[in-house]
Amino acid sequence: MGLSLAKRFSLLPPKEREAWVRSQPIELLEEIARGEWWWTARPEQIPPDGPWFVLLYLAGRGAGKTRSGAEWLVQRAIDHPIDRSGAATEHLVISATLSDCRTICVEGPSGLIRVLDRRGFNQVSGLRSLGPRDYRYTRSPKPVLIIGDIGTKIYFEGADKADVGRGYNAASGWLDEIIKWPYPKKAWIEGIMPSMRADLEGDHPRIFVTSTPKPLDLLYDWAARDDGSIHIVRGSTYDNMDNLSEYTVAELKLRYEGTLIGRQELYGELLDSFDGGMFRQADIDQHRLVSTDGIKLTQKTVGVDPTLTGEDAEMGIIVVARDLEGDLYVLADETIQETGRAAAEHAWRVFDDYDCDRLVFENTQGKEWVSQAMADTFRELKKRENRFRNKTAPPMRAVDSKRGKRLRAQPVAMRTEQGRVHLVGRFEQLERQMVGWVPETTARTHRNSPDRLDALVHAAWDLVRFDRRQVRASSAARVRSPIATVGNGIYIPDYFAEISRADGRRPSWT
């Protein structure tokens, strides 16, 4: 990236540096001595003019993201102290937690207080009135900065709720490390974006996002926009080496250089997958199909991931088929933003519309109602809409998710890597959940379950569980049961397939 003016100056020959300094006014030299931002910032750290609404500064660790956000927000508060009506403006800072917001964005070495102090603002306490160059910082019960005699306010929030930011009339927002938030997309849609509504003179509300990039729905959405409302800046850890400990840089380089995650953590790339992820977008794209014409599909399953009740809840519903060779085909994503009986009816209609063989759903603790609701809904639709004519009982199967998500997803991930899972068409939201899901990390930082991925896994498990019942028969005398060819092997019904069971026990008939 570019060099700061300070860096460019340092590269000049000594005589040129001396001559330039002698030619400058004392006021400018005082700003240089204080290390003002216009002097020390690299070009990419200063947002450009233009109509953008959201600026994404996606950069590696130690690239100077926090300093950039703090400098920008202070300047916004100075440039827009009041709105068009004359009222003091509000500005908003949000981090993953309120503690992060306070210790990093406000009080940290690159935080807002350090910027205000360097720019000559005086911190006052108690009941003393604020002058034009004063500010007051209140730490509790919730941090707030009040700047100048007009009373421009900077509020601070932790992103622990999906509606964070709701109710503000903000002129600016600084969102820090959004990849660590539990509900980033919901927080943006429900709370933050609607709160950016201050009526400013000569400008409009703006958002500055400073984050290390990771596969995240919201980041993908922003990066895909081409209407001029999103401006993306990228940066590397190495861009800021002059301000970092050489030991830290050496350790980061040793740990990350030359790795996939290093492209993210050091170079700020928004990747299609990263370390610990089980699915790669490249694998999905390589084996995608336009249709299943000419392919003999032997079984179809609807995978359902029921949600608990709640506003904006979704029920994941994915249709998956299997061919004679054991390849899987994702035919549809019919996920619906509904709960309870309405969602169950939709799932059964999808089952009937795609002529499926079975409906598979999760029925773990907290979702015990699903089994009964599914059975009741099947009978009601059969009677009311004359569906499922050739079926007398609900063809459904409950799965218990006591196994960890990673273990359950492994067969699907393995087949995807082998080119044996084919998405028939494009399923943007499902694919983002597949690529963006890291079992351990996602479980810690995102409380929302990947409902579409879970539904895919349920359906796939139902279809691939027959694989372990495939054996090669060298003699017809060994098998006295009806058989059907599957690939190069033989499918044998459970009752006769005890030779395929690792534990040697006689399986029950299914």
C-alpha cells in the first residue's frame, strides 16, 4: 500500500529534509511534532470522499485498523457537531463486547481518548461546564463521550444482542471486529442500519467497519454490492511494520506466513474458506450441475432443521437425492422463515412436490414437539389437500444430534471434497453457511445455528447411512436375500447384512 507523508519525508536525503523543514510555517511543524494523523496515516487509512455509506477496512493484524477508526470518528464529531435542526449529533461505536469497546476503542493506545488528547482537547470531570475544546468521559453505568460545549455525544455498545444500536439517531458508526459478533447480519439489519438516520448539513450518515476478514454473510453481502454505497479498503500487517515490535512481526510471520489463514490474518484477504473450515467454495463450484438430466436418482430425502419459536426464526429445509453410485445431489433449498405448524406444513408440501421418500428432522432436547407436530401435520394435509396418496403413515425419521456437528458433517464434507456432492443450481445462503462454518470457532462466536447446513447434514446422513451396508459378494450362496446392485457392490437389506456390521451383532429389519 502507500506510504505516509512521515515515511516519505524520512526517505528524503538529509539536505532536502532540512530545506523543506525550514520552508514550513511554525503551526504546521507543531502538528508534525504532535504526530497528527494527516502526517502519520498511510493513504488507505483515510477514507476518500464520495457517496459511500459503508467503508470496509479489511486488514491483517496490527495493520492500524483501530487507530484509523478512532481518528475517523473524532473527525466526524468535529465536522458534524450538530444536525440540520441544530441539535447535537450522536455517534456510535460497537464492538463484540462492551468491555472490548471500552478497553480498545476508547481507552486503548489507539483509542478515542488518545486521539482527543493529542488534538488538544482537555478532559474535564465533575459538573464543570464543557468549553469548545473540552470533553467528558463517563465510564459507567455505560461509557459515553461528550465533546465540546455543543454536547456532541459518542455512545458505546457491545454487540451481544441482535438489535444493538436500535433507537439511536446517529450521524456516524464505527463497527470494530464485526467477525467476532454473535449476530452480525441481524445487528446490521435490525439495529444499526436503521439508526443511521441523522439529517446532516452537506453530508449523510456513514459507517466505518474495521475488521480482520473472515467468511461471513454480511461481509459477502457488502463485498458483492456494486452500487457505490460500499467502499472496500484492504491492508496488510506488513504495511504497519514501522509501528510494530519486530519480535511480534517475526512471530506472526513464523506462525502464519505461507498458510491459507495467513492470507486472512496477515494480508486481510476475504477468502472463500479458512483454517478449520470443512467446505471450500472451489469444491462446490467445481462440481456444480445445472440439472440432473440423464442421472438416475434412486432416493430423495428432505432434511429439516426445526427452529425454536421466535421472531425471524427459520426452519432449514433442504432436498437431497442420491444416485446409484452414492453421489449426492442438492436439489432445493426451501428454508422458510416460519415456526411451528406453518413450518411443518411447508416441509411436507416440499416433500410431496419433490416426490421424496423420507423426511428427516432433528428431534433433540428442546425440540421434542417436532415429532408429534410433523405426524399431525402429515395427516391433516393428507385429508385436507389430498396429498401423499400412496402413503398411509408419515414417512419420517427423527435424528438425535448427540453427535458433535463436526462428526455429523464429515461425510458430507468428505464427499464434497471428492466431487461426490453436486449442488444443482446456486444456493447462495446455504453455500455461505457451508463455507463459513468452522465447527469449534462458529460454536463459540455465533449462537445462531447454521439451519440450512444442519438440514443438509440430516438429509445426507439419511442417504449415506446405506453405504456401510454395501458389500462385495463372491458367492451367491453367501446371500439368500433379494439384492439390488448399487455401484460396483451389492446392497443387502439390514436383516441379511450382519457381515457389514463392524460389531458383528445382528441388525434389526428397517
